[in-house]
Amino acid sequence: MPTGERAADAADSRPGREQAGSTAGPAAVGPAAAVAGSAAGQWCDRCGEDAATGPHEGCAAARALEPPRYCAHCRRRMKVQVLPVGWSAVCVEHGESRG
């Protein structure tokens, strides 16, 4: 096995990361569900911190007007596009969500 492949495999096996090629996509969830760490994920989708560490009331209030910035499943920073009619956020691992 070439060295580059071993490094890629090691990077994908880090805790909290799902394997590459996963087909599970995110469902569009409301701000309270994403922040609360429900079945959607364990990370706050606004600040990127562990959703279980605190209430994240400020994040929930901000999410009423703003799109998510972090993936609630894997904590990656998402590419966000805000349009006059809504927003879209794309995680390279889990796909796109819209609001």
C-alpha cells in the first residue's frame, strides 16, 4: 500500500468522523433540534461545539435568522450560500441542506 493511501485511511478513521462515501444525507432540521444535539448530530450547527456541553441558547436564537455554519454530524465547516429566498449549506461529507 502506498504511503499516501495509508495517510488517507488514518485520517478517515479519526473519532467522530464517518467513513468517506457514506450516503446518509442530512435532513433539514429546525434550529432548536440541530442545536440541542438530537438525532441530527452531536455538534451545534452554529458554533461547532459539542451540543451536550451547554444549552446554546444564543446559538438557538441566532439560528432563527441565520443558516447553519457547521455540520451537526461531523463538525466540519460548511459552504453556505444565502439568497433572498433562503439559504443552502453544503457539507463535503453529508451533502446539502436548505432552508
